[in-house]
Amino acid sequence: MMKYRTPTQWLFTLSLMCFSSVTLAQEKGQLDAFHAGMGMSCTDCHGDAQPRQAVPMTKCLECHDTKALAKSTQDTLPTNPHDNRHFSTETNCNYCHHQHQESENYCQGCHLRYEFVVP
């Protein structure tokens, strides 16, 4: 079941994302710990299936708006990683953001000068 959020909840979530992105990048924390700190459990993303399956991007979109995220990173240089020429605003979140291991800069595999800090 999809959860709908009010504009105030979205603003609060985006504010937390911006603040936590800096904190996580500095601490090299993993996103599973961040999500747990927000009161989420494993089943919130993985469901009840056993063994647990990889979480598809569509699950991320229940809480995260890719267009709002792209807008919040629009001044990133040399290009906006959340609105790019390959996937527009629909790049699979899992390319960069890993929950149970350190995240990575997927773009740098081809674009060596794209030194993005990835929470």
C-alpha cells in the first residue's frame, strides 16, 4: 500500500535528506542504519518475503520523489547526477545508493571527473 504524504511532510523529509546527506557522506554511514534511525524496519522495504529480495527502485519512489531530488541537486557541478542525459530523473537509485554496503559514484565508471560524494 502506497503512503501519501502532506506537503509539510515532504518538506520535512527533503530537509532531513539534505542534512543527513552531508552527515552520512562525512561519516561514510550506510543507508540501512539511516533508514532504521528514521524508524523503518527491514520489512518496510523488503516486505515479508524470505529469503529477502533486492529492493526495486519503485519501492524507493514511495518515499522519495526523483524530480524533487533533482531540483535539490540542480547546482551540482559538473552536472546534476539526479537529472542526467542518460536517464533524466529516473536513474535507478540502486546504481549509487546501496543500503547494506558503502554507496558509490556510479557515474565515475565512465566520467572520471564526476567526483560526487554519494551518501
